[in-house]
Amino acid sequence: MSIIFYSLLALAVLALIFGAVLGFASIKYKVESDPLVDQIDALLPQTQCGQCGYPGCKPYAEAIANGDEINKCPPGGEATIKNLADLMGVEPKSLDEAHGEEDVKKVAYIREDECIGCTKCIQACPVDAILGASKLMHTVIVDECTGCDLCVDPCPVDCIDMVPAPSNNKYWKWDQVLIPTKTIN
Amino acid sequence: MQSDLTLLEQVKSGKIWGFPGGIHPPERKHLSNQTPIAQANLATHYYVPVKQHSGKEGEVLVKLGDKVLKGQPLTKPSTGLSLPVHAPTSGEVKEIKPHISAHASGAPELTLIIEADGKDDSVPAQPFNDWQAPETDALIEHIKSMGIAGLGGAAFPTYIKAHPAHDIELLIINAVECEPYITADDVLMRYHAEEIIEGVEILLHTTGAKLCLFAIEDNKPEAIEVIKKACEHKNNIDVRVVPTKYPSGGEKQLIQLLTSQQVPSKKLPIDLSIVMQNVGTAFAIKKAVIDGLPLTERVVTVTGESITNPQNLWTKLGTTVEDLVAQCGITAEKDQRLIMGGPMMGFNILDSQMPVVKATNCILAPSKYHVPPRGVEQACIRCGDCAAACPAELLPQQLLWYSKSQEHEKLEEYDLFDCIECGACAYVCPSQIPLVQYYRNSKAEIRQAEEDKAKAEKARIRFEQRQARLEREKQARLKRHQEAAERRRQALNQDDSAKDKIAAALARAKAKKQQQSEAPKETGKLEDTSTAVDNSTDAAPNQAIDPKDKVAAAIARAKAKKEQKAKQALENSKSEQAPYAESKSSPTHEAQEQATDEKTPEQIKKERVAAAIAKAKAKKAKESSNENEQAAADKSTMTEESITDKQDVDASESQALKTPEQIKKEKVAAAIAKAKAKKQQAKHNADTLTEQGNE
């Protein structure tokens, strides 16, 4: 009888100790945010375009972490889907057409003659890439523009175009021909 | 790890090691090295790109229409890796605009277009006489201001390599020129050996190297001979003749050939205390330092089977390919290709207006027979020839697979970035796979991906900061609104005039209502009320005051306040206004007014409702009392209550500074009391009437 009593006592004491240790660890070593969300967020293109149906890349990353589909990001395209599939350990899927198609990287361009200075595009830009003030001409900081398209709709005079991002020689791919070839005689 | 001493000892033994791989393509150098260096004709227009070196472009110093002289700097180096460019001849700056660049892409770059005036006048030479002084900073600055860049092909600014932060043991002069067809360095050595050795001595001085190795491939016997003769009495310059093999002119390959050391992956020769300079650069340094001439021309080989007179030309930088080729003559075959650089590493010239820049060493117009165009790509048969040919000991097949499937991580794992793009693998490939193209694309993709990632990170930070800013602004707005509301409330509490206005408005509204409600009964009951006033006890005065009087008083007060406010402008201290208000208001109102002071609009409203109800009750009671006498007993009890209530009313008058709720209750009670008193009075009157009647 006493054996049972002591063994139960020992177990109870152990359980208390481990419980206390685990409880302490869960408070002391608490991870502030979900690291998976940050990892997913790091793979997303950060255009903040909202084409996935979420208000930005971070919310979509959270949604993916909670089991949403990984093929809703047109700016990231197949490469992002592949990376996400690797990270999440699922099969890569083709891009969900409902959210848009993969396109060349574009940047916004404001036709400055037509701009009336309404600041609506400035408010729409998720990365503060548009410069300007009320009743003054606005312009896009090309280096900061993510090509998210969000400034196009609010423009009351439709003076914003999405143009292919300028390429430079540094990252020129050798199979691209940028100028028409001229035959010399 | 070998010490530097052993490095020098090893090197001094004169041994030539080797490097793995390599190929032996037909050299075809005899086409262009048979004649001395000719002078290119003076063209009408020169297209001088602002950026002709690796690094950053300088600031443009000239304006449209400026007259420039030969050797005049056109740009000023900006911060970082930057070099100036100089006018190649005298003339006028006609245009400053993007023009086809001397790059495989031909992507337009900012170019100064100079119209030559034909005189070719130059600015005075600025020789640096005291170059042997121990302090080399001024000399380095001079080399920089003369715009000297590596003339071997990469056009890396020479002043950086001429004055390395690292201690240098060994200087290697690269005169290997392993690429087929090109003979620019060969003829330069043949005709300017002495000057080259002078340049080498300047480089030895600036770098502090103990030994210079002058490496020449053994297919240039004439050059070897003159160079050996030129440095006969220089005991710190050794000529090394290396066997002909492509790509022994590659920086890392040549180091391996001469020192047996491999430059580690992602490291530079400088980490081995070695610096390498092209022979043309040494000559340009001599010209800049001793003759005082900036880099405005270089030797360019114009060669190929289709060129009528293949030769080497002193070509001013900015000369178009068209002008050069026209001078040498061309018999173009069908689909004639023009290549800038050699057949192995050069690129197709997309537009004949492409200018010659500091890095341009050859314009090649080969025949299809000798340099066949790229054939149709076949599947890789895994023969392994490419791996055998690779001088960097990479695995070209694996790199091809991963390039095709865009597995960037794998590519980096297989050291794609150690590929020197020499093209040996593609040259030996039986399936005619353009391997180097794949590698170049993959490199570009990886760099692009890295840049995109950096950009995405930047965008994320900007997005998050924007969100934070919006949140901050929202909070600030909210706080501002709250503060404004608080201020309004305080102002309401402090400012009597506002309260009085409200009180006045309330009083007006009350009066109106009362008037309306009293209108019907006024006809008959006015007398009764007046008698009641006389008969009533303590509560009577409070009640008896005509509402109209109250209204009048309140309005008067409000008006007075307004006037005062207008007078005192911003001054709204209570202490001044309160007595003023008191003096105007009758003592009976004082309590009420003070009570109103502490009331919120809701309370006032309630009070009004209570008053209205009371009035309505009174009216009903009057009517009922007039008609009905049966309720006499009940009412007498009520009268008793009303007496106690009346006392309460007195209390409310005296204890004005009670909490709003109490005051409210009191007010309600007072109102009820008033109503009851009225009723009682009415009843009393009726009673007396009936009594009188009975009597």
C-alpha cells in the first residue's frame, strides 16, 4: 500500500515540477509572432496590391499560414508559388486565374500634363511612392513603385498608366534584344 | 598556407604551372598583326558614352554647343568607383542624349555627341614629372583624372588597382591575349615596348610590388623579343612566356599558370597579394603620367575574313563601328555578323552606330566558315566534354540543368558565379548548346532576384511604416477630437454666457409651453391663482412668479452677457461675470439659476418634461376639481404631503450647490409640489365655494 502511495506521490511531484517548468518556459520563451507568417511574408513580392483578396502581403501570409491557397499572388507568379509550396510542404499549383495573370513587372507612370493634383493616388499608394501636393502635379518614384495598380482606379482623370519597368544593363538577360537589330552591308 | 616569401621564390624559379581545361581554337591572329598600327581617320562625329568603365558615371561638365578641345574632361568623377571621360578630338558638343551603348544589349546610355571640327587641337599636356616621389597619392589622383580604366575588357578603374589598400607582392602584366583574332596587345608591344615598360615601372612604384611578371603567350614571338629586350636591365621585371591555350588570359587562370595558386571562390587576386594589369593599361599609364595625355584613344583590331584590310588602328574613343569598318573596308557576306570583342567572348553588334569605348579591343567581321553561327541546339548527350574544357573546374552539365529549371539555390551551390563565361564549354559542345548564354541568363536572374528581394524588403518596410504612420495620424486625430470636445465641455462649464444662453433658450421654450398650456385655463382661473398666491405659505413666492417674468429676466441676462462679452472680448472669467449676473437676476432666481448651472442638457430636458407633466397634471386636477368633489379626502392627504414638499423646495433654494441629481430630484419635487399646491388651492377654492354654497 505504501509503495502505491509513494509512487503516486512521486508522480504527482514530478508532474508538478514539469508543469511548473513548462509553464515557466511558455511564458519566458514565448514567441512574439508566428514565425511561419514572417517566413511566408518574406517570400511574397510585397507589392501590397491586394489582388489576392487580402489587404496587403502580410494579411495574405497570415491567411496562408491558416490554410489558404498559395496560388493567389499574380505579381509573384509561378516562382513565388513554387517557393511557397516548398515552404509549406505542399504541391505547387498553377496560378489562380481568378486573381489575375502573371505579367511583366510594371511601374505606374503619371502623365504629368493631365494630372490635376487631386492627391487621390497618393492616398491609394501603399508604399508612398507617389510624390505631390494638392493642386500640384504628382509624380511616381519609379524605384519605389511596386506596380500594384492601386493608384490607377482612384485617378479621376485617368492620367496614370502602368508601363513595363525600365530594365538596365546590369541585369540584362542575354536572350533579350532591347533594340531592333540592323543589318550592315 | 604558403608565405609570401615562398610565393615570390616559387615565382622567381620561372616555372610555368598550368590550369585545368582550356581549348585551342584556331588563332587567326596573322590576319591583323602583319602591319604597324595605323591611325583611324578623323570622323565627323564622336559618340562618347558618359560611362565607359565599371562603376558609376561621372557628372557631365559640358553643355550643348560648348567648344571642346582634345583631351578636355567632359565629365567629373562622382563619388565611388568613377572615372572622367575626355573629348577625343576638338569640336562642338552637338547633343547629349541616350545613344546605343557598347553593350551586348545595345541599351541606350547617356552619350555626348561631339562634332569634330577637323583641327584636332588638344589641351596642353599635363605630365606628372615627379612620379618617382615616395608619396603616391597625387600620382594616383593624376591617373584617375586621366580616366585610365583597365583596357583588357572589364574597364575597371585603374586607380583603384594601382593603389590597393593591401600590400602587394606581385604585379602581373597580362599580355597573353588568348582570344583568337585579336592582336591589339601584340602590335602595341611590338611598336611600343619601351613605353610599356615605363608604364610597368610606374605601376610597380604605385603598387609597391616587389616583382613584375610580364606574361606573353608563345604565339607572339616578335612581341616577346622586343619586350625581353626592353626589360633586359630591369631586374624586377621578368618576362614569362606561357603556352598558347584559351583562356590563359583570364585573370584567375593566368595567376594559376604563373604562381600555381588558385584565387579562392568569391575572393580577388588582391587577397593573394597579387595585382594584374593589362599591357594596354600600362601603356596608357605611361602616356598619362609621362606624356600627360588622358585616355582618349586605344588600339582596336579590326579584323575578320570579311574585312578587306584587317589591321590595328589607333582609334579615338567614341568612333562608331561604322566609321572604323568603313576605313578598313568590308566585303559583307550574306547575314554578315559584326562582333565587338573576340569570337569567344564578344557580342554581336546590333547597330553600326555603336561607339568604341575604353573596353573595346576588337571589331570582328568573321566569315561563316571560320566562326560559324550558332547551330540548332540539340539535347545534351552527357558526353562530359564541357566539364573537361572548363578552366574553372565547374560542372557545366549540372549548371545547364539547373539553369533550365531555374533552381537558383542549386546553381549557387554549384558555384555558378565562379564561371568566367569564357565559352570553352559551348565551344566543345557537340550538341551546340549555348551554355554560356544559359549561365549569363541565370546570373542575371539571380542578381535580379536578389535585387527584387531587396526591393520587396524595402517595399515591405515602406508599407509597414506607412501603416504605422496612418495609425499614428488616426490616433492623433482621435485625440484632437477628444480634446476639442473636452475643451467645449469645459468652456460650457466656465462660460456663463453660453449657459445663460441655454438657460434663456430653455426658459423661452418653457414659457412658450406654459403659455400654450395655460391659455385655455387663463380665462377663468386667473383670479383663483392670484388669490391662491396670497393664501399660500412659504412656497407661494416661488410658484407665484409669473413665468413671463422669468423669461424676461433670463433674456435680459443673456443680453447683458452678450454685451459684456462683446466688451470684454476674450475675457470670460467667472468671477467678474457672476456678480454681474447676480445683480441683474432677482434673488428668487438665484437658486434656480445656480441649479441650472450644474445641469446637463439632459437633466434640463428631464426637468422640462417633469415640469410639463406637472403642468398637465395641474390642469387635469383643476378640471377634475371643478367637476368632481369626491376626491376631497385624497387631496387633503396630498395637501399634507405638499407641505412637506414645500419645505423641500425651501431647502433646494437655500442649498443651491447640491449635486445635479439631487437638484434635479428637488426640482422635480418642487414642480410636483407646485402642482399639488395649485391643485390644493383649486380644491380649496372649490371647497370654499361649495361650503359657501352649502352655507
